[in-house]
Amino acid sequence: MMENNRNIKVIISGGGTGGHVFPAIAIANALTKKETNIDILFVGAKDKMEMKKVPAAGYKIIGLSTMGFQRRMTYKNLFFPFKLLSALLKSRNIIRTFKPDVVVGVGGYASGPILKVAVSKGIPTLIQEQNSFPGITNRILSKKVNKICVAYNGMENYFPASKIILTGNPVRQDAVMIENKKKEALEYFGLTSDKKVLLAIGGSLGARTINESVYKNMKFFSENNIQVIWQTGMSFYETARASSVAYGNNAIKPFYFIDRMDLAYAAADIIVSRAGAISVSELCIVGKPAILVPSPNVAEDHQTKNAQALIKINAAIIIEDTECKENLGKKIVELLDDEEKCITLGKNIKTLALVNADDNIADEILNLIEEK
């Protein structure tokens, strides 16, 4: 608790995807639990999801007009210097007006300009890096910021070792509390205890390759007595539902979004997922055998690198996106038939679990203010 009950001011910057936005909100929630006299301002990218998600969580947000530099040749890069200059000028104005005690960056285009201005003014700064391979913005800023909270070992390959704190990624606590919920979970999804359960997820929007691969293997799963909890996202849901009905297959349970992820995780014997940083962090805490299908459509191939960090210690299986439709079905059946492999994967992935990351990051932020 800060002394003298003075009002603390914190800027949290970044966003663009749920992998940045939801950890940022979790950190803000942890800060407000620890400090009653705290004013948190978010800075995000205009037209990105944070402009809706952050106000819905009860926080103020200002949008910057910014963009990333495209690594392929494109006319859009002509606008990059002007967008960056505009974002830097607006960031300078935000910091002059708000007068933050500390500025936190969670990744995404908007975090760069505001952190750069904060560093230039001597304001304490902290980066929360979710991935095992950091983006270029965080690699550049790491030389200037005060602290860097990370989710993986070995990050001294990219950041100054003296600034690194291993905290893990903030995850949805209600989603990973699965202990003693197996029976409740099977009843909730209308599944039986005498067949194995596959949980197929691709993020809240669904993942096209995973969806198409599950769709292709529906009959194959039935023939092998596999029940499926399937988060499709909105765009694939009707296709999945209609096919499930057509097959008369009560063992395939499609949902466009799963509200009770704790029960989905609890019911699962194995999990198929993309390899986004937050998804991987949840899987580590859940401790179930996982097959990861990294998305090829993310900056700097983060998801492949996140998956490889698990592969190194035999904590997951990886299938390339291009091979998923061909190989996913048989790989699932092989894994479910190999109990020893399932036990090994579940045990090894659990060793990477880092809990209470949001609280630990909040503590580091407040410590920075006290050290000023």
C-alpha cells in the first residue's frame, strides 16, 4: 500500500489482439485490488479491439492512430513515419496531461510511442512480454525501460538480464481452476465417462485450420469413440452444428464460444489449440496433454516459437498449420491410445506453470513507484 494515501497514476499501453488486451485488463484489476487511490488510463490503437474491451471492463482509454511496419514490400509503409510521428506527439500530450507515476507496455503497436516518451522523460517504465520470442518494439525498448516481466526462461537472449523478472502471463483465473470438476464437466457438456474427450479450441474467434481439420475428422472421431468439445468461433459454428446434427452425433459438441472454460479444460483428456502466449500459459496451468497448431498469420511467427519452447522439454506435440488437415485426426487417436505419452506431456507442461502472474506484475509496478 502506498504511503500518505496519495493518488497513484498508471498508464497501461498496448493491445491489438486479445493476447495483449486481456492481460492488460488483468493487470489493471490486480492494481485496483491492491490500491484504492489509483487512476489507470489505457492507451491503445484506434479501431482495435481494446477500444471496446477496455471501457467494457470499466477503464478509460485513449486511442492512438498507429500502425506496424510491414516486413514485405507494400505501399502502406509509406504512411508509417507519419503515423509514428503523430502517435509520438499525441503520447507526449497524454503524458504531459495525465502525469503518470509509471507507464506499462503490454505489447502491440500502441505501446511503443507511449513508452518511448515516458523513457525520455525519466518516468518509470515496465514491459510485460507474453511470448518466448519478443517483438522488435520490445527488444528495442528493453534497453531503456526499468523492468521486464516475462513468461519464459531464457529471455536474457533478448533482454538485459538485470531487468528480467519471471512472472508468467496473466490468465483468466476462473478458466484454469479445474480441480475436482471432471464429473461436473461431463454432465455440463452432456458427455459420458466411458469415452475419451478432445477439446478443440482456436481462440475466441475460432481457428480456420483447426475447425476444418475437426470437421474433416468427425466420422473418424466417432469410429474411435472420441467425444469432442469444439469451440468454433462464430463464422464456422453453423457448419459445425449442421454437420453434427446430420451425423446424428451426440458426441460432437460445437460451441461458437465456451463460457465455462474451466469445465471444458476439466472434461478434456487432450487439447488441440493454437499457440498464442495466453493460451499456452493456460495450458501450462491446466496440465493436460496438448497438440499445438501454431497460426502462421501472426507477427514474427510468435506462435511457432511459443510452441517450440514446449517441444524442447517434451511438454506438447506440434503440428504445422499446412499439415493439420492431413495429420490431426490420426495424431489425436495415436496420442489418446498412448497413456504413457499423455502422462508425460501433462506432467512436463505443468512444470512451466506460473500462477498469480497478474498479482506479481502489479507488485512490480507498485515497487517501481516506491523506488522513484
